[in-house]
Amino acid sequence: MSPVSVLVVDDDELTRTGLRALLSTEDDLTVVGEAADGSQVLPMVVELRPDIVLMDVRMPGMDGITATRLLRRELPEPPKVVVITTFENDEYVYDALHAGASGFLLKRARSAQIAHALRLIATGESVLFPDTIRRLAAARPGRPPNGSPGSAPLTGRELDVLRLMASGLSNLDIAGRLYVSLETVKTHVGNILAKLGADNRTQAVVMAYESGFVTPGG
């Protein structure tokens, strides 16, 4: 299997150098390029075709949120985006998740945590901090009323899967918790995304928290 290719985007050269050095120690991860501003991301993605864009959210030119939206709007098959930030309660992170990012990481995270997160994202999983998402969602005005997210007719089992997704469990962990096969969980996740109109499982989780359907520990 080919290594997971990563484009590193951060306006701070020292941060980019550190991330490249970190990922260079992993046999299954490789940095294919670096960008210092969000405006460079789209052309570099078209040229380099990375699997994942590791994107700073706060940059003085085009920020990571705008760059994420641009990728999803302009490309039929955009790479997965993982935003990286200094503060976990950064409102920019929440906007990036809404824009289509698959998850977020803290810059202070240990090397092993960052590498593990990128591997998860590459397989279609998400990287979230449930308590943080709940706090950010609760701070937003105009949230939908409590209940199931939106008006999608999710089945009881799909609601069970969504709750476990929101708690941060992987598909494999969900399968073990519900005593079903991994393929069954993947089918449920696909149905959930389709019914909610979510681009990825992260957006589905954000919808669940916004609606009040799930809360950490609930």
C-alpha cells in the first residue's frame, strides 16, 4: 500500500518544518508539499494530489476555512482536510468543520497522536474532541431545537450509530459495541450521511451536537 500523502499548510515556516520532520519518521505517511497560505492550496492540490491536507486555520492571507470551502467547491474529489490549531476552543475550528474538514488536531499534540490521527482520517474516520464540539455548538445562536438532527428519518439503529460516532468511536469500535459487522456499520454511516446531507461523518456529528440530539456522556 502506498504511503498516505500529506500537504502541510501553515504560514509559520518553523511549524511546517516540524510537521515535515515528524511525518518523515513514519513509513506510511509522506509529505508531498508545503504551502504558506490558503491561496496556494488549490493549485498545489491539483498538482500534487495529496490524500490529506493538514491545514492551519489562522493565516494572514487566505485562512484555512476559506481554503477548505474552495477545495470542496472546485474539485469533484477533494482531499480530506484536517485543520490544526493552537487552541481547541477556536471558533475557526468549528467553521472549518462546517466547511467540510474531517477533523482537527492541536499543535501541541504528541507526534504519535498526529500520525495516528492522519491514519484514521485516511480510512474515512474522523478526529474530534466531543466536549469541545459540544461547547462550540452550544455557543452558536439559532441552533435547531432538541431532537434528532434536522428532519431526516433516521432509523433507531442509525441513531444509535450516530450517538456512538459523536462520542468519538471508530467504525470498528461501534461494530464491537453494537455486536454487528464492520460492513454493517459502514452501511449505517453511509445512510446517515445521505439522510442528513452531510459531506462526511464529522459534519454529521456537528449536526448532532448542534441539534442537542447528543451531548458528551449523553
